[in-house]
Amino acid sequence: MIKIIPSIDISEGKAVKRIKGIRGTGLILGNPIQIAYKIYEEGYNYLHVVDLDSAEELGNNEEIIKEICNIGFRWVQVGGGIRDVNKAERLISYDCSALVISTLPVKKPKEYKNLEEKIGKDKILLSVDYNSSGYILIRGWREKSIRVIDFILSFDALGYIFTYVENEGTRRGIDPNVKNYILKINNIKEYAGGIGSIEDLYKLKEYGFNYAIIGMSFYKGPLRGVKYVY
């Protein structure tokens, strides 16, 4: 079975869905707290939240995230600009279930190790945001970093979230190459980026993913109401 996790991306206090992470593209959805309540009322237990401003080092939306984490979801994973221990501990204090991290392990591995020791591996999901060349993109997807395979083999955590940046927000389908990246992973496996149909969900299940994160297909597409696929 693969479970569905709706996503809420926040910028300047509003919920948005960008195309390929580019500011000014996609949808402006409105009040993220109201949207989160609506998702909860529809029976979803899991939520993926990204602070886009923090990821781009243009501010933060922590007060909104704090409220979302206290709505009652069984699981809220939060990402975006988590690059030091203080921020990580602060987010955990808001009752976030897990933190989604990408830049820190690559740029400051010693500080990441310290963060890992402070909050525990069971609270960390490593975000594998990658392009068609097989390279990790960090700092709000503005900087190319190491190869996907090197990232996977270098770090360990509760799980990994694979985001194919080039299809993010497009509903064009999943990256078939992702199945090669996850062969060595026994931890939790999540996928985001381009999911556009129930067929995509079946493919991800076949590949071995545990969770699928959906945004554009949740707000504008055919997958709203789908909670899992057997």
C-alpha cells in the first residue's frame, strides 16, 4: 500500500503551489491554516508543509506552521530552510512530527551530525531534490550539489523524500529513473514531483515507495479524495 500526503507550501503567509519551484508561477491558494483544517476535515492524517521563504532565506512562516502542527494531524512533516540546530529544536517544540532537511548535510555535515544527535534520526527525513542529470539541488533549488547516489550513500535518516524538481507542479508524471535510486534504501521512501494520475501512484507503489506527496494534483487535479492505493 502507498499512502497519500497532501502538501502545503507557504510563501509570504499564503499557501501556494509553484511550478518547478519558481516564484510567481502556479497557484495562490489562500490561507494555509484554513486549507490545513479543510484537509484534516476531509480525513487526511498526514501533511507535508514547506516554508518556501525560509528555504530561500527570505523570512519565515513559523507561526503559521506552529498552528498547523496543532490542528490534530497524526503526522506533520515540515521542511524549508532548516539549517541550524536552534531552528530544528524550535520546530520540534511546535509538535512537528519530523523535519525535512536537504542543504545542511551537504554544506555543513558536522552541524548536521550535531542536529541529528540533538533531535534524533527518527525525526529527520532527508530531502533528495534532484534534476534530470541526477544531481541534488539545494538552497531552495538554486544551487546544484552532489550526485543523488552520493547523497544517499553518505547520510542516513528515518527516510528519504525524492522530489523530481523538473516535474514539480506540472502533473506531467513521475521520473522512472527514481526506481534505480531507491534500490539500496530500506528506510521510509516518499516521492513528490509531477504526480498527475492514479497510474502514477500505482507505479510508485510498484517501485516500493511508502508515501506519495501531492500538491498540484490535489488542488487542481484528479487526486483529491484519494488517501491510499493498494
